[in-house]
Amino acid sequence: MRVNKGTIWTILGVIVAILIAWFLVNILFSVLAFVFKLAVVAVVAVIVFFILRAVFSRDGSERP
């Protein structure tokens, strides 16, 4: 069986394209996970801030 030289380069090109795509998708998902985690932390921080503000403002209003 004789393999054409162009066929070898096509197969190697496909393999390299898959490896590059795998690497780029891995980076993309890492960035998206970081952004999602950052958004969740921001929402939780705002909720905790308002809870703490409510707790301390009630505590201060009871004093004369």
C-alpha cells in the first residue's frame, strides 16, 4: 500500500489542529470557570455585606 505524501501532511495537520484546539478550549474553560467563580464570590460578598450591615445597624440602634 502506497501512501501519498499529501495524505501524511493532511493527517499530521489534523492531529496538530486537534491538539491546538484542545489546548485553546482548555484555556477557555479555565478562564470561564475563573470568571464564574469570581461572579459567585462577588454575589456572596454583597449578600454578606448587607447582612453584616443590617446586624450592626440593629445593634447600634438599641443604644441610647
